[in-house]
Amino acid sequence: MIEGITKAFSLIAGLDLELLSIIFLSLRVSGLALVIAACAGLALGAIVSFSRFPARGLVITLMNTFMGLPPVVAGLFLYLILSRSGPLGFMGLLYSPSAMVIAQSILAFPIVASLSHSAIVNVDPIIKQASQTLGATPFQTSLNVMREARYGIMSGVIAAFGRAVSEVGAILVVGGNLAGYTRVMTTTIALETDKGNFELAIALGIILIMLSLIINGFLHAVQRKGMVKTTV
Amino acid sequence: MSLGLNAINICKSYNGRSVLKDCSVSLDSGGIYTLMGANGSGKSTFLRICALLEQPDKGEINYLSDPPFCPPLSEVESRGESTGRVTSENTILRNDMGLKRRMTLVLPGVGIFNTTVLKNVAYGLKIRGINSPAAEEKADKALEFVGLLHKKNHAALTLSSGEAQRLGIARAIVIGPEVLFLDEPTASVDQENTEIIEDIILNLRKDKMTTVIIATHDISQAERLAGAALVMRNGKITGKAF
């Protein structure tokens, strides 16, 4: 194990090309998935927070439920949809980075939606009233309330990125773990561990942990910034 | 220009409990008025309805332009302007966003936004489409008016309750309201800040033609600030003081 760790550090220090391409693909797939999930999730979170419609309660329940959606189940359903005989099979997306982006988006989307909703509804109602008293239109009022909820919303987005980048089950099913094409950090770790090649697996594991540390550090900083003292 | 207010038989209930009962009042433009009454007498609800933030269950709120509207109605309508109803003496303005933006209400808890003092004050201008430099210049003047210019770059949530109330007033006056409602502006404020806020209100009367309506339960404050005071009891305007 110690030998594996030593070799892993030499891979990182030597900027191994295979390692770099895997990291780059991971960040590209997860980054794109996050953009999609953040846009769609924030929109849904805002809609269920600001409007009242008959199935609103059901939508909120589904959002919360899908936060814990097992990745491999998401991967299975996406596989059935994207496979050649599935409804979107004609698009030929299966075993491509695009399929992995879709899978990660599906997993990250409910996290952004649910945490955004939670952050928005927890904004003090006086903020909405104060905006209205200053002549804000309903849209401007909603934007201002969302601005007040920004730290909670950012926490949701960061948490969603954490979920996306550490995901393995769904992307393994729809991405296929093809070397140089759909192989990302998590799927490489799973494969290399199976093969007994621990150096690359450990190196990627270290990078994933560092990434997780950075994400959590950033999340902590965001939350601290949101907690401003209310009295002198 | 300033607005006069005419409230006619305002009634409001929440969950079957009657909060306002046939409240009627007519206030000329440009004056300072206080609305006195104990907690729960209906002052805040009446202010919110007068500020067009809530609909009454019954009754009418009319705002009257002063000086009276002169051009013939057909001419104004042909320009696509909001006229409301024109009587022989003045114009009863239509209740729309344009009218709502001519008044503002400072809430008892103010509702400070989690940003700087300056950005709080500039908010009302920016939502009216005024660009940042111009909005911030006007916000500076409003902050100077309430004695908070030295704190313009501070996080607004770090202000004391008295300073927060002054910020609320700056945020309101920066948009140049023709009617300013203040709901218990000194309720949770120390003596020093109470005096500062009262001075601000009196200076407001001196400097601008703004109709100011203040809800308070402090009779001595009502006497210091206003030429006329309305008394509310159990959801009814029971009389005028002074």
C-alpha cells in the first residue's frame, strides 16, 4: 500500500498525461452537468417557492425524494431511454460523455432545486414586504428574495457539484468506462482497483479527496459569509 | 407635487376577526399626520391598506393629485396616461404600479437587505431603472440626510436598531415619495436615535412636499411631530386629537 501511495504521488507530481486527461474529462462532465442542473434546479426551486399551483406539494415531495435517488437506478432508467431500442436511442448518446452529463444532471438537479427552494422560503417575509414597499414589481421582488437567499442557493449548487463529481454508478452504466473517451476519476478508481493497479486509483482518490476538501472549504466560506452579525 | 389621501369606509378581517371597521379619513397633501392607538388597534393594517400593499375587504382608497389635474380627460387618455377619475376639483388617481411607486411605507422591522448600507438605499432607484452611479449619488445624499453617510460601505445587518430605522427612512426618501408612511418608527429605538429620527421627520416636512403619516402609540411623540393626530381604537378611527 505504501508503495502504491508513493507511486501515486509521483504520478501526480509528474503530471502524468493519462491522469490529467481523466481529471480534465471528469471536471468537464461534472461542470457541464452542474450548469444544466443549476439552471433547471434554480428555476424549479424558484417556481415552487413563489407560485401556488395544485400539484405544488407533490412537486416539493418529489424534489426532496429525488435528492436521495440511487445513482445506479438513475443510470438504469437513463440506459433504457438512451439504448438503441429506447425512445431516445436514435440520438446515439449511449456510452458517450453526453450521456454521462445527462446522468449527472439528473442526480444534481433535485439537490439544487430542493436546497434552493429551502433557502428561498426561509428568507424573512419582511424582505418581500420591504421590496414591495419600495415599489418593486412581483418579478423584482422575487429576484430580491432570491438575492437574499444567495448563500443557501450557492450551498445547494456546491453540494450538487460534490454529488456529480463523486458519482460512479450511473455514469458507469451509461458511459461504459471507455478508456480515453468516457473514463472519469470515479470509474477509473473502480476499474483500476478491480485490476489491482492501485497507483492510479490512489492518485485519483487523493485528487478526489482534495477536490472534496476544496468544495467543502468553499461551502464553509460561503455559509460563514452569509452569517453576518445582526447587532453591533 | 404631493398627494392627498381619501379613505372611505375601509373594512378588513383576518380569519373572521374584524381588524378594521369602516375607517374613513381625508388627509390633505403635504402635512404630517399621526395615527395613534394601542398595539392591536389596527394601525399597521390601515397603513398597509393606505400604502396600497393590501386590498381592503370593503371600502375605497383614493389618492388625489394636487394641484388639480388640468388637461381635459380626452387629451390625457389620448396620450395613454394613467388618469383615474377626474372630478371638478381634482383627479382621483388609478390604483396601479405607477401610483404605488409614488408612496412608500417604512416597516417596523425595516427589512434590511443583506448587503451594504449604500446598496440598500440605492435599491429603490435601481428598480426604477436609474443607473448605478446616479443611484449611488442620490443614495449618498439620502444617507447624509439621516446621518449615516459614514457607514455607507458597512454591512447593513451590522447596524444598531436605531441606525437600521434611519436606514429604512433613507431608503424610503431617496425615491422621493409623495406620501411616506412610517409604522412605529421609534418603537425599538433608544432615546438618542428617537430624537434623531424625529428631527429627520421634521426636516423632511421642511425640505420636501411630502405627506407623512406616522403610526405611533406615543402621544407625546405625536404632539411633537404632527399638526393633526387620528386616534384608532379597536379597528375604528374614533376621533382627532390636537
